[in-house]
Amino acid sequence: MANPPKPLRIQFRLFLCIVASIAFLLVLAIYLQSSLESILRFRPDLTATLAKYQLPVELSNELHSQFEAIEREQIAETRQRVINMWIGTGIIIFFTYVIQHVMARSIILPINQLARNVRRLQQGDFTARANLETSDEFETLGDAFNALAESIQKGRAQLEATNRQLSQQQTELEKIVAEKTVELKKTLESVEAERSKLQTIINRMPDGLTLIDGHGVFLSANEAALKILGHPDLKMLQDWLDNMPGAFNFRQLNHQSAALDEFPFNRAWRGDSFSNVVLFTRTPTNRTKLISFSGGPVVGSGFGGTQLALCIFRDVTEELALRKELEEKNLELGEASRLKDEFLATLSHELRTPLTPVISGAQLLRDEGRLGEDDLKTISLIERNAQSLSRMIDEMLDLSGIMNRKLHLSLEHTELNDWARSVITGLALTLDKKKITCTFIGTTEPITYAIDPGRLTQVLTNLISNAIKYSDAGGKIWVTLSQTDHEIRFAVRDNGIGLTKHELNEIFELFYQGQASYLRQSGGLGIGLSVARSLAELHGGGLIAQSDGPGQGSTFTLWLPLVREGVQWQSQPVPQANQRVDRTLLRGRKVLLVEDSLDTLEALRRLLMRRECQVITAQSAEQGLEQAEKERPEIIISDLNLPAMDGYEFIRRLKKEESFREVIAISVSGQGREQDVAASLDAGFTAHMLKPIDIHKLDTTLVQALEGRSIFNPESLL
């Protein structure tokens, strides 16, 4: 049975005390009452006793009187005691009730209130407070209870807040875990897919791949590895490795046996890294292969973090054979290219050499001023065709340089309006022959741009020459220079025969000369426009053709970008080749001519004699050295392709002497490649000129050298 609450137990004890007190008083009253009854019962006995002794009546009466008095006194006293006891009992009961009531208010009620509040706390009502209106220890107890309840309430609030936060965090964590689980699942699926893909790739890769542990045991090998080494499965491959006699299975490229420690598999599991180690390998079928091995150590996390060895290899037997064959072919092609370059250089020299006396002779006859109109036309015809042949040679050499990627530009500051006018002026004779008018439309403001004057002169000359060639006599040509926000344009427009759509698509192809008979009959090699476009592209620009059809004329546009990367500017602008020079500086100058071609020698001698120079001639380098030592010339003009001793050796020997260190030396050759120009300058020549020699370029070069100015190298224009 459950114990009653403490306040009820106190009331119950108090009640038992009261009941016990009342019971004690009742017992005492009953005892007194029985004593009184005993006294009353004693009187008959006393009377009988007195009668027995037959006392005198007086004595007997007196005794009876005394006894009755005593009896009455005792009865009265007993009754008074009983009354007092009942009164006391009533008083006790009253005060007991009062005490009980007071105790109920001052002890039991606070205890009951505390008990109720405790039960409220137990039931989760943390707002319960003990409002005890007492001034004793119960008030202190109530304050302590209230403090405890408030502390519990605050703790509960904090706990609930913490629980809410934890719940929120748990929710977020569960969400994150769910997301991460999905991501992990996707990642695992992706990894598995990648692993499967990687495994597929490994199995399908043409190279052999093996993984070896630190004890030299094959952990895996793909199909290519088994096929290359000639083993059907991993076990047989392992047996082959374990029982491999080195001298039998592996040999180096020099056919010497490979040392056991140098076996690729041994090196790999030893921890060495290597690549492209090629060895002769003999398979179980006694087939010899060349195998290229690469490998090194790896850490296999899937194998407990132990170090593994990865070895990749492939059969390079056919590859090396093909490579050797290609190397031999490349050597043959290189030799063929070298021979071709030498042939072209020799051909250029041999073709240009006879052109020099032809052009020089024509210039001499023109300068004499004693020819009639018909003779001048003949001279113009000779010059025009000789220059045309010279341009063909230039185009042929440029094409070779472009195809061999050996053609480079020498960019210089150039004012484009003046430059274009000079190009048109150079074609005046050709224009006059067909009575064609060429109009130049330039810009109002000067345009200075970085070009290779020689190469771009070649392009514009080709475009204007084609316009002349494919225009009727009396036709018109317009050369327009314009500038936009992004580019510079040279447009060469004519009213000639025009082009078909097919010809527009093919016109820049190498060796294309057109389908129409009038195009093929115009002559040429069919390389001019192809070379011109390549030269334009080297400048970062291009060349385009437009025509509305046959008989509608055509327009060729050379465009150059305004902004180019990697443009190197020269510190000073180079003078134009046709600028006016003071030829009086050449008067009386002693000039040594060294040339093995008698015609060229005579033509140059007569040209220099016209400049009132003192000319000394020599037909070999040896004669040149003798004449130089004897005559002490100020200027030397020497061919490079001399018999016995060439021009390079000639100038080197000459300039070993202190007295000839500062002599002006001009090299002359039919070879105008960059390496030819550089070689002549390195040998000691002041400048290099290409045959056929233009007398005006020669004048400019010599005058600049005599004035001590920066030498204008005419071959930068070629």
C-alpha cells in the first residue's frame, strides 16, 4: 500500500494524539467513578461491622456521622475531579482543535501547496511557484522551491531551445546526408562507370600494360600485353618472367644482352622510372620483336598502400622500320631539296648573268641620247623583256623560298603613297607601249606602314603588270590606296577582259594560266599571283580578286591589317631605290671590276666610264688581288661566282690588309637568297647586288657608301 502524503500523515498523527488524550481522560474518569462506587459499596459493610462490634449508639452514630462526612467529602471531591477532568478534556479538545487548525494553516497548508507545486513540476508545468505567506522557515523553503522551479524552467527553456536547434541541425544534417548520399551514389556510379570505361580502354588499348607487386608477381595484364609478349594468360606470363634467361629473351639495340637488373620489369618493381627503353625481345614462338618499355613505381591504395610497379610497352618493330625508312627518305628529300636550291641558285646566276649586259647595254644606248624614236622603242622592247625575264626568275626563287618556309620579311617604315607612285613609275615603259593610262588615287594624308618594300613592290608590280597584260591598247587602270579602321587597301582595277566565276576561284592556284586561249597565249609561268598572295599573307594581309564577268574588267585588292603582332621596326627608314643621288661624287673614283663574264665586265665598265670613273678590270680573283695591290682602288665591284677562288675568299684575303679595311666593296651575283646576302656581308662586302644590275641602284649604293651614310641594300627590295 502506498504511503499517504506527508501533510496527511502529520494530520493523522495529530488526530491520534488527541484521541489518545481523550481516551486517557475517559479512563481516568472511569477510574474515579469506580472509586466512588467502591466507597458507596463500603458503607453497608462498615455498618455491618459496627453492628457486629455492638458499639455504643452514640459512638456508632458519631462514627456514622464522621464516616458520612468523609464519604460526602470524598464523593464531592471525586465528583469535582471528574468534572474537572471533563472540563480539562474539553479544554484539551478545544486547544487541540485550535492547535490542529493553526498547524494546518502554518504547516500543513504550505506543505500541501509545496506538494501540489512539486506535482506540477513533475507533470511538466514549470511555471508552478510556491506563494507561501508565512514568515518562518516555510517562506525560505518556498523561496528555495521557487528558485529551483525558475532554474528548472530556465534549464528546460534552454534545453528546449537546444533541442530545437539540435532538431533543426538534425533535419539539416539529414538533408545534407541525403544529398551527400545521392551525390556519393552518383559519384560511385560515375567512378564505377569510369572504372569500367578505363578497364575497357585498358583492354582495348594497343599498348601492353602490366601491374606488378613488390615481389615480382603480375597482378594484372591487359590483352595487348599478353599478345605482344606472346603468352595466352597471366600464369604463363608469370612463369615466363620467373624462368626468363636474360641472354635469350632480351637484347639491347646494339644486340648485346641486357643485364638482368636492366630488365624493364625488374627496374619497375625496383622503383626505377624509365621511358622508351627499346629492347629486342624473343617470344615463346622464337619471334624477335622490338619493344619499347616505359614504367615506374606507383602506390596502390587498393592494395593496402603498398608500392606497385606499372609497366607499359608496345611493339615498335614496324614503327622503327618505318621510321628508319622515313629518315632515309627525309635525308634523300633533304638532299634533293638542297640540290634543287643549288640548282635554282646556279640557274638564277646563269640566267641573270647574260641579262646584265643586255640591260646595261640598253641603258647605255638610251643614255647616249643619239637614238631615233624607232631605236628607242627597240631599246624599250629589249629592256622590258629582259626585266620580264628577271621577274620570272625572282618569282621562281620566291616560290622555292615560300614552299621551303625560308622566305622572311625585312620590315621598314615606308610612306605608302610615295611608294605606290614609284612602283607605277617603274612600269612607265610597259604602259606607254600599249598606250594604257594608269591613274593613282592616293590618300590626302601620308600613310606610314611597316612593309618589306622589295616584296610588296613585287606584289603590286605583278598586279599592275597583269592589268596591263589583259587590257586592250588604250585601256585604263586605276590604282587606289585607302585606309579603314582596320586595314589598308591597294585596289588595282582595269577595264580589260575580266574573269569568269571559275577563273576567280582558280586564279591564285599555282601554275594556273586560265582556260581561255587568250589567257594561255599571254605567257608567264602561272606562279605570279600565287607568289603575290603568299607575300601578302607574310605581311599579315591577303589578296582578293573580283570581276563581274568576261569583258567587265577586274579588280585585285591587296589588303594589310592596321594592327599586327611581332612587327619589328628598323631604327631608321631606308631610302627608296629610285631616289635622286649626286652622281658627281663618282667622278675620278678608281673602281676595280672583278667579273669572269666578258660581256658583263664590258657592260659594267662602260656604265662606270659614263660616270667618269677610273675603271680597272680583272677576270679572276687572283687578278683582282694583283690589281688591287697595284692600283689601290677606292671601290671594288666583284662577282661572287668566280673560277678557282670565289668572291668570298677574294674579299676576305683583301681585307686582311690594313690598307683595304675601309674600302667600299660591292658583291654582284645572280643568287639573291637571304643566306647569299648574309654570307657576302659576313665575308666583308659593304653591300650585295643581284644581277641584272640596275645602274640607278648601283649609283645609289655607291654614293651612299661614299657619303658615309647607312648603306641602302638594293637586295632588300628583291
